[in-house]
Amino acid sequence: KHFSSWISEKIKKYKFIENVDYLVTQKRVARKIGGTIAMEYSLTLRMSEHLCMIQNNDNGFMFRDYFCLME
């Protein structure tokens, strides 16, 4: 799944708040013909931790285990 779709779904589903949990900046990306605007997401550590903990895969398990050990 494309990252922009994935992150938009997670933001909406888990009610993350812009400028609190994450920041979005627009970035111009040059192409051979024309250009495009890309959205760049900067996540807080708290939001990143939440996202890791809700993933239902091996990487999610590994990060959940890591965060539990760090606490």
C-alpha cells in the first residue's frame, strides 16, 4: 500500500492530531518533465510507538517487545 494512503488511514482511525502527534510539510519533487508536490510526515516518538504497537506482523511484534523492554 502506498505510504500516503496508509498513514492517512491510521491518522483517521486512531485520531492522531496534526501539530501534536505529527507534522506535515509539502516538498517539491523535481521530475524530468514537470514536478510534483509530496507530503512529508514527521511523527513524534509517541505516535511512532503507537503505530508499531498496532501492526499485526513480525516487525510490529519485534517493536512491541523492544518498547516493553525499554519501559
